[in-house]
Amino acid sequence: LATVLPAESVRANVQLSRVFGDHMVIQQQQPIRLFGTADPGEQVTAEFSGKTATTTANDAGYFRLEPPAMQADGKSHTLKVSGKNTVILKDVLLGEVWICSGQSNMEWRVKQSNNADEEIAAAKHPRIRHIKFPHRPADNPQSDIPRDGWKVCSPETVGDFTAVGYFYGRFLQKELDVPIG
């Protein structure tokens, strides 16, 4: 994910890559890697749970920040990234992040699972979060990610989660007692 950046070619404001958003989960116990675009030479600062990191956007306008690693603490945080403007992401959790990828097995949704109605009704797991990146075949590397944002697991959202990812995430969340993305 570290190579995927927003596609906007006109840069006037600090922008984070589209992989970042409200309700996301950040990997615990690893340096926090934030990246995006700004004006070339613009100073960019990230503030997250009392930790800060500052960098300068390169000549192409790309930046990468690495606030220090943090331990999952069960709290909802705000992430603030500032340059000439400020981007604020709300309800950010620290926990475990897993990328679930594959072929048709990952396309199967919770709403298509056995006992789907019961599973959906019981899906009250606000510390499980999901983001889906749709298929987008391309001949060349892409600089953006189409997405509809991070979703908090609830009976209203879980039906469209990948079933394999959801059941695995639910197991991990119970076993590890940390948020799961």
C-alpha cells in the first residue's frame, strides 16, 4: 500500500492516500506509515495520540510520515495531518490489520453465508473494521485506490463484508482482544 497515492495532479492541499479514513485501524507495534501529497517542499506534520512526525513533501509533491509504533489501547483516536491545510480522521483505532486477498473465496459476502440472517443480526462488533478495494484491472501501475471507506462492523454494514475476512476477524478479535481491520 505504501506506493498507492491519490491521483490528483493539481496539489494545493495536503491529501492522504485514500487507504486512510475515518474508522480505520492502524497496525499496532509497527511504525505508523502515513503518505500522500502536498505542494512540493511543503512541511507536513502528523499528530496522533500525543506523538508527532514531520517531513517535507518531495519535488513531486509526495510525502511519507512515520510516527512511532504504538500499542493497541482500546481507545478511539483522532489523527491530524497538517500542512497548508489540515486533514482530520476520526475514530481511528490501533490493533491488528489483515489484508484478505484471493479469488472468488474473498468475494463471498456475509449475506451469502450459512445462517446469514443470524450472523448479520449478531454482528455488533465495533472494534472490527472493514475496507473494500474493488477490482480495477489496469495495464499500468495505478496511483489511486477506489474505495468507499472504512466500515464499522454492525448489523447494518456486515452483510457486504467478505465472509472469510469477517469470520477470521471476529475470531482474531476475540482471541487477541484488540481491534481488527
